[in-house]
Amino acid sequence: MTNETEPAPAPGDAEGVLRRRRFAGAATQLGTEVSINFGSSLAGLVIPVVGTFVVVAVRQLVMVAAVLPFYRPKRAELTWRRLRPALALGVVLAVMNVTFYTSIDRLGLGIAATIEFLGPLSIALFTSRRLLDVGCAVAAGAGVYLLIAPGIGEGDADAAGAASSASAGVDPIGVLLALAAAASWAAYILLTRRVATRLPGLEGLTVASIVSLGLLLPVAIWTFDAAAIDWRVAGLLLGVGVLSSALPYSLDTYILRRITPRLYAIITSFGPVIAAIFGVLVLGESFTPIEVIAILVVCGAAAVALATQRERPVSDLEVTAQTIP
């Protein structure tokens, strides 16, 4: 019996395999964007019933339950030097989710998601020296200004008034919370890079999720109202956790092995549009023509900036290597 290895695919065949892998990765990434924003829209339904901290704590609990059995950190490797970035990531994760979900409650999903997207967009733009990227940054800033400037502070700060339309006024506290979520998202991206170099796989994210849950749980328990929980509310909470955390995070490794970080970022840049769609379909939000234009301007500026970045040329050997599952 001979032990023959299967020959490596020819460069032409490898290119075809690579294209199919990229398509699968891009389609999956688009699916995760839909999943995350659908989960956020469900959060918008349940936050007025149980409060932000309960929703975020349940989301983190589902996340921990999903990753801990498979990515349990080895205690012998958990030195203080390796843990520090993961602990900081846990704090940032808690702040990011609390501020974002609270801003959804005050602004509506479409506006909150667009403002929050300034976080990762700023990292992409500020690390570049191209004049085109400067123009994209100005365009994104103008889009957000159009989104929040008309009538700011004129309307009710309650969720119903904020979610209906900007004609009722944009809640300034909600804007500040969304900006805090944007800054936290930027910090999350930077810390995730550091954590990935200290702890393998999703072990760093597991530690961060546990830290985040530990910070949120006492407040969630203190604000928890058992009388508000029924099967519908419990189902919505579970849906938020699965759709916004467990499912997207579990697929990220699959996605990033098949598409470039630039393509990943381009697809992510359409998140505010997807969020606005779910805001309309699930939360009954409405948008003025100016708001629609503003959201499209922010997404368009991000897409242009990311799509025009130069990629390093890939050799035939690297193309072949990327086709290996």
C-alpha cells in the first residue's frame, strides 16, 4: 500500500479555489452583519422592559457559555503580563456595549449605529496619510453632523420620541453615549490586536468576556425585575446573546481565514445601513431624507477609503497556501 500525498493545486486552480473561499467568507461576513444588527434591534425591543444592564449581562453570559468550553485559558499560562490586555479588553467591552445599547434606547438603532461606526472608521482613516482619506474623513464627519445637528436637544429624551424621527429632536445625551461607544469600539480593536499576541485563539476574548460579565452582573442583578420576565422577554434576551455575540464571534475565525482584513472592513462599513433597515422593520423607526443621506454618506466614505487601500501583492506560493482549509 503506497502512501502518496495529494499534489498541490496548480496556480490557476488555486486561484479558483481562493475565489470560492473569498466568496464564502464574504457571504458569511455579510450574514454576521445581519445577525449583529438584528440582535441589536431585538435589544431595542427589550431594553425598555428590563433595562440596559440586564440585556448586556445576558449577552455576555451567552457569549461566555459559547466560547468557554472550547477556548478555556490554561491557568499555567495566565501570567499578569499576558492577562493585562485581556482585562482591559473586558472593561472596554462592558463600556462599549452599555453605552451603545443605551444610545439605541435614546436615539434609535439607525442613528446610534452610524455614530458608533466612527470608532473603527477613525482608526482606518487616521493611520493613513493619503489626501483621499482626509476627504473621506471630512465626508464622514459631515454625514454625522447632518444626522445629529438638525433640532438637537429639541425633543423628548425618551425612547419613543427619540426612535421615531429626528424631527422630534436628537437627544444630546444619546449622542454622547454613541460617541463613547465609538471610542470604546476603537479601543476594542486596538486591544484585540494586543490580546491576540498574548493569548492564542479566542482565549483572550474568553477572559475579556468573563471580566465584562463580572463587571455587569452586580448592576444587572440590582436592577433586575423578575416580574418583567416572561417567555417572550426571555426569548428576546436569548436572541440578543446568540445573534449579537455567540454566532458572529464563533464565525470570525472562519471568515478571516478566507477574506482579507480590508474586505472584512469594507463589508463592516455597511453595518449602519443594515442597522437602519432593522430599525425600520423591527423597531418602527422612521428617517427623514436628510438622515438617509447622512447614513449613506458615512457608509460611502468608509467604503471608498477602505476599497482604495493598496494590498500587498500575493505570491503563487501564498495563493496555494490560502487554499488549505
